[in-house]
Amino acid sequence: MDDQPDRQARIRNETPLIREYWAILLRQKWVVGGIIVLALLAGLAMTLLATPQYTASSRIEISRQDQQITNVEGVDKGDRTFDQEFYDTQYELLRTRAIAERVARELRLANNTEFFAAHGLEPDNTPFLADNGAAPTREDLARREKTAVGLLLGNISISPVSRSALVDISYTSGSPTISAQVANEWARQFIAESNDRRYESTADAREFLERRLAELLEEVEESERKLVNYANENDIVILDRVEQDGDTVGSTSLVSRNLDAMNQALNEATAQRVRLESEARTGGGAATVNNSALSNLRARRAELRAQYAELMVQFEPGYPAARNLQEQISTLDQAIAQEEARIRGGAGDDYRAAVEREETLRARVNALTGQLRNQERARIQYNLYQNEVDTNRQLYESVLQRYREIGVASVGASNISIVDEAQVPGGPSSPNLPLNLLVSLFAGVALAGIAVFLLEQLDEGIRDPAEITPQTGLPLLGAIPTSGLENEEISEIIRDPKSDLSEAYLTVRSNLAMSTRHGVPKSFMVTSSRPAEGKSTTSYALASVIARTGKRVALVDADMRSPSIHTLFDAKNEDGFSNYLTGTDDLRSLIHETDIPNLWLMTAGRTPPSAAELLSTDRAAEMVAKLLEQFDHVVVDAPPLLGLADAPLISSAIDGVVYVIEARGVPVRGINLSLERLHDSNANLLGAVMTKFSGKESSQYGYGYGYGYGYGLNYGREEKPA
């Protein structure tokens, strides 16, 4: 039995899922069938009692672009790409209350009694529709309009045609004429609403732009005023600007232009000063060479020297002509010296004047440079003001241009058109009996599934033998089937070795023999969580099956609170187990031989005032020991565990415990609570036996027990109430 839990888990994992569902369906077949039948009857009744409804449909086309008469772009983007978001928006706009209110006003549905009658509202059952011979009050008229709008929204259907820009508008009512009128009017009012919304958006845009233009104009004037004031405060004079793409990227100021001129004059003065300085240092230099008078004097002196030289060839220096020439040459030398002195004095004056002019220009340049630095620092803020002016002016001009365009942008045809108008339907669209029955069938199946799911979830008992080991940890000794027999005693069925019930308990006895190394335990007790789970019958059956193998067996009824074993033998419950616990030592007088060979019975005896106190002594263990001296096996029918302390006390006197679990009986948490009490008392749990099991409810045991044990059995009757 060591591999029993693994084997049970393996069987459960290998079970087809469909077989589990089939087992559930068999368990709840009456619930499923009843719900489906009721659903079909409800669908049939609703179909027969329903008022005929007529559906009319109109078809419209929603284009992606407006048909623009002008080329000016409107408020909405004209070139819409095909996107689902755009069409989903249109579909939702088709379902808005605004369209329903326009249709109600256009068709005057608030005063149309036929419209309300087509939806089941009559003056008899609707007070505000009653005709009192006078005009309806304002409150009644408002209620009529609100009701009409609600009816329109509740019966309109918007159905987009797949993979197209077409949309079907369908309306359903009890009147074919009204259905067609509403479907057509809905399409027309949707187009009108779209146009109105476009015009309103244009008007709103114009109003917004007018306010924005006034604000921008004020901002432009304010920014220009700041720019001019700042320029005046910082002596900034802009001569020209460099613009690119409408933005100012550079400018030339008066100071910068003056500085350029002064720098050029300073460079020229510096060059002149350098030249004059060089001439002054060389004694006139180029001035003496370039002087015409000095050149003439030097030329005349050269001629006279030449003549003097010719005379010296022929005459002496004292020759009169030679002396005359010598005097002229001396006169010329004096004139030349005087002229050179004059020229040298003029070069010095020119040099000093050049130096003074250079210094004056350099001071002016330095002053302009400082002024330019100050202006450049001020130009940072000036440029910010200038950029603000340019930005405001550009924004103002763009808004002004847009304002002028919007005036003609809304002149265009609607992007929505009616493709097919609704026709008066020739026959009702509902009720549809086959469709309603099919829907009722599916609804019944769904409700039945929900009901079965809830019932299965609420049923916390163990339904399948394969669930015992995973849920409780106990090895499964066997599953005892139930049957429909009620007129034959259970003892007679068990005594028949050929009966299916007897064979089931024989299987339990065989598994019990493998629970210990020495075969069937010498002494064991049978208990359960609560009364009427089949523990007494199991005790009787196991004792009978073991006795049938030739072993001497003593069956003890230890359930002193509610004894029942004696009824299976048609015996009287006189002296028995309680007598021995109270002090009677003569076991022979307490044990009686039964009509089953090798089987002796000890009844429970008279009910004591406190069974737990009697079991708290060692008398029970002594009795079992004495019985084992005379018998091969002792089987004890113990009381149930929940609420009683008897079974844990008895478990200390025997070798093991067989735990009985009723199929679909005690919840798993109650079973585990009972097992915890046995574990706390150090009881040796041999395994579990499932009783009252119907094989048709199991996906693993359906064929074995459902067929083999399904005939001639009556295990559903427990002879004792406790």
C-alpha cells in the first residue's frame, strides 16, 4: 500500500477531462435538463406574446474629405487619412442625443400618439399622453419630448458596412411607416447636425481670432514702444538691418559706422606721422629732393662749377672771370643752405602737426570704442525687444491672414450623403421563433452551466475515490457502491459471497491485508466523521468477510451512545461492551456466537451516563488484549468523531483505524478536522473506505463500479441514526 497515493494521483492525472465533465453532467442531469426546458418554454412564451416589430434602414456614405468649393483650408483639416478613429467618431456621433432631439422636433413626435403607440405606450397606461380635450401642459410636453428621445435612442441601430464608408441606420418600432420615417429623418438630421457643427466651429473660430487679433495688436504696439524707448535711452541709432526669412539677423548702428570712419582716418594719420617723422630725422629727406627751387639752385651751382673748372684749366684762380664765378658759386651755396634750413624747419612743423592730429583721432576712436561697447551691451536687451517685436508682428500677420481665410473656408459641400432611403418594410423583423428558440437554448445551456458550476462549488464533499488521497492523505482501501434496493436486508446481501457488495468489501479486506507487514491487522476499529456514513455496515461487512476466510473474528459494538450492530444480527442489546468497562470481567458472558461461522458479537450494552469517562481507563485495552487471546481478529465499531471524544480514546487500544467517508457527504475540511483528532491521539490510520458511491458520477470508476456493482444492491440505508 506504500505506492497507493502515487497510484491514485497518477490515475487522476491520466483521466480525460471530457470524462470528468461527463460525470458532472450525469450528477446534475435533472438540473441541466430542467433549466434548458424552462428556458425554451420562456423563449416560446415570449415569442408568442411579443408584439410584431418592423425595422426600416437607410444607408449613408461618410467621405473622408469635404468637397471644398474654394481652395482655402477650413478649421478642420481637409485632407483626412483613412483612420478608424475618424469613423468611430462618426459612428458615435450618429448615436448622440442631439440627433434624437432634432428628429423628435422635426417629426413632432411629442404630439404623435401613433409614435408612442408603436412602442407600446398608450394613453391608458401613460398619464402624460392622455387627451383631456385641452392643450398639454408644459410639464407634460417636456415629459413627452424626453420620452420620445429615449425611445428613439433605445430603438435606433447604427451598423457600419465592413470595409467601406457606408453606414446603415436602422429603426425598429411597431409601425412600419414610423420606422421608415425615423430612419430617413435620422440620416437627414445627421447631415444637418454635421453642417451646423462645422458652421458653429467656424463662427467660434472667427470670434476667437477677432479677440486674438486685438490682443496681438496691443502686444505689437507695446513691444515696439518698449523698443523705441530703450533705443532713445541708450542712444542706439540703427541705420540698416539685415533680415532673413522675416527675422532680423543683423544691423548697423550710427556709432559703429562713425567708429569705422575714425579708424580709417586714424590709420591714414598714423601713416603720415611715420613718414614725416622719417623726413624730419633725415633733414628733410624727400622734401629737399623734391623742392623745385632748391633743385634749380643746385643745378645753377653745378653749371657754375663746371665753368669754373674749365677756366681753371687755362687760368689761375685769381683770374677775374674765375673770381666772378667763385663769388656766384658762394652766393648760390648760401642760398642753398638757407633753403635747406627752411625746408628742415617746415618738416618738423609738419611732423608735430601730424602727431597732434594722430593723437586727436586716437582719442576720438577710443571714445567711440567705449561708446560702442556700452551700446553693444545694451544691444543684448535691444535685440530681445527687437525679436519680441518681430515675433508679435509675424504672429499678428499670420492670425490676420487666417482670419481672412476662414470667411470663405466653410463654403463647401457636406462629406455625408444619403445613398439609399428607407422603405416601408413589408413584414415584421421580429419576433423570429427559430432564432428566439435558439437563443433560449443557448441561454438555458449557459444558465445550466452556471447552476452546475455553483452547485459543484458548493458541494464540498468528496465525490470521487481518486480525490481521497490528494484531499486527506489517506490511502484508498476501496469504494463501496450504492444501489436502489430498499426491501432486502443489507446483512443478507453481505452474507452472499457472490453479491457485488460482498465482493467490494472483499477488495477492501485485500487492500487492508497489504496495509501491514503481517496482513490484516489483529485489531482495528472503523469510524467516520458523522453518523449515517456507513461505518457500522462496514464494520459488520469486514468482520463477515474476514470470518469467511476461516479466521476467528470478534465484532465489538463500541458505539455505546447509539448502538446498531445488534440489529444486523437480529440480536438483543443487553450486556456488552459497557458492562466490561464498568467492571464485569467475564468475557464469555458478554460475547455471543452469531449465525455466521467464525464470527462472534459483543453488543454495546446499556448506555452509560458518561461513555468518555469509561473509555478513559485501561479497561478497553485490556479487553482487546483478552479477546486477541481467543480470536484472530478484533473489529471495533467506534462512534463518529465530530463532537465526541470516544473514538480517539478507543484508537489507543487497537492496532489501526479504518476511516469511512461517505461520497458527497462531509466537507473535506470536516474530514481533515476529524483526522487531526486521530493524529493527535497517535492513532494508526490504515486507510479510507468510500461508501455510498455511484460509479456514474466518477470519471475514473465509472466502468468498474457503475456496471459491476450497479445491480441488486441497497447500500443507501444505515440501520442506526447516529
